[in-house]
Amino acid sequence: MHKCRICGSNTIPLLKMPNMPSRSQFFPTEETLNLDKPTTLNIVQCSACGLIQLNNEPVSYYKEVIRATSVSKEMRKFRIHQLKKFIEKYRLSRKKG
Ligand SMILES: [Zn+2]
């Protein structure tokens, strides 16, 4: 049985998704499609903390994947502006007094 990646408790099978691409990079081309091996994604949920996760092994290149850990100055400014408008629209700011 798969153990939760966060708390180590047992997980419960939720969903199986067969015939999914085996990786999100290097998708096959029309010429290499016959060589591609689809995979089944097994989605499970932790019985203790509720985290939904895959119990599949990670792809072989997972340590080399580039992740965006920062954003540009322009994007930061845009997101702050967007968040302020959201807070105003839904009146989420704390009222003083
Ligand atoms: Zn858990």
C-alpha cells in the first residue's frame, strides 16, 4: 500500500487514469508515436491528512526539470494590483475600529 508523501499514513485509491502520456516533456512526434508507452496515473488520497497525490514513480528526469521559483518585477506588480482589486471587490480588508 502506498504511504502518504506528507504524513506517512495509508492512502485510499481515488481514481485510475489509463493511457496518459508517460511524461510532460518530450512528447512524441508523429514519427515516434508508435514507440510511446502510455502510463496509468493512480490518484490516491491520504486517509489521515486528506492530501490527494499520485502514487506513480516520478519521471527519470525529475531532478533536471526547471521550475519557476521567482517572477519578474512586472508580474509581481501586476499580481499585487490584481490582489488589491480582489480584496476591494469582495471587501476582504480588515476594517479598523
Ligand atoms: Zn497524509
